[in-house]
Amino acid sequence: MTHFFLISFTRFVKHGLALCAVGFVLALAGAEAGAQTKGKTAAPPSSPSAENKTTAENKTFEDWGYTCEQHENTKKCYVFQNQEIQGKGRLIRVSIGNIGPKNEMMIVIQLPLGINLEQGGAYKIDEQDQISFRLRQCTPEGCVAAIALDTATLNTLKTAKKWVSGVMVFGSTKTTAIPISLKGLPAALAHVTKK
């Protein structure tokens, strides 16, 4: 009986992971095929920890939103972009601002479940070298990477023409590219860095 249970559970996990990967592949295939994706900025992001409170400082800069959160005695301000595939949910969420543990500038990328965690991800800005990142944790909301943002990369983002993030779907050997809209990013970053 135990042996049967283990085989059944193994099949369940295998098929469950396969279904999760298939769902993610379909979502990304829709994005690659030109499915309707939009930079959504209507609502501020869910805060990383439950005790954070969003202030009334919400603004929109074309495809980027801006908000601030109070973390105990520290105010953390950042810009964010959500891209969704119509009828399928969020594809990617990118946040940039002084959101590091010591208030340092960081890029936080949230991707859907079903990606290959061992491979991590990467992004490329214009013709700069590709920057790899490690996914730090996965929750029901998706998998998150936090990347320190140096001054050179911040300045590159302010004048960039193209930004693409790439990941591998679990069970795939191909990288899926996700373009990140830069519309409004220079003005949004100027607002974050003047704070």
C-alpha cells in the first residue's frame, strides 16, 4: 500500500509540475506571439511584508507607477510595472527603488510560478552585458529576485531604449524573453532618485 501511495504521489507531483509548466509555457507563448500585454500601474504592489503601509504618494508615469511605503521609521519609494496577459494573469512585475534592507537601490523582479529555479533568470539593457539573477523565493504570488542596483546601471536605465528579461520554463531548454516597457521610466526614476 505504501509503495502504491509513493508511486501515485510521484505521478501526482510529476503531472502537477508538468501542468504548472504547461500553463506557464502557454502564458509565455501568448506573450511571445504578441498577446495583449499591458504595463499596468493602477494599483500599488503588494508589500513584501504585511506590516508595510502604502502612503498616499501614488503617481503614474506612462507604463510605470510610483508609490511609497512606510517601514517602521523608513520611507521606501519605488516605481513598478506589472505586465499581464489578458485572461491569464500577471506575467512579470518589476520594481525599482530604495527598497533594499538598508534602503539601498534595488531591482525586484517577480515572475510567475513554473520557471526553472536552478537556471534563475537574466536581463539585458540595450547592448550592455547580460546580468544574471537568482530567484530568492517563491510564494503563491510568484518567484522573486532582488538585484542590487549600482549607479552605472541606474544611469543606463534612464537612457535605455530596450530592456528584456529572460527565464526558462521548467522542463524547457529554451529561454523565453519578456520585454519590459521603458515608456515613462526616465521620469519615474528621476522622481525616485530625488527623494
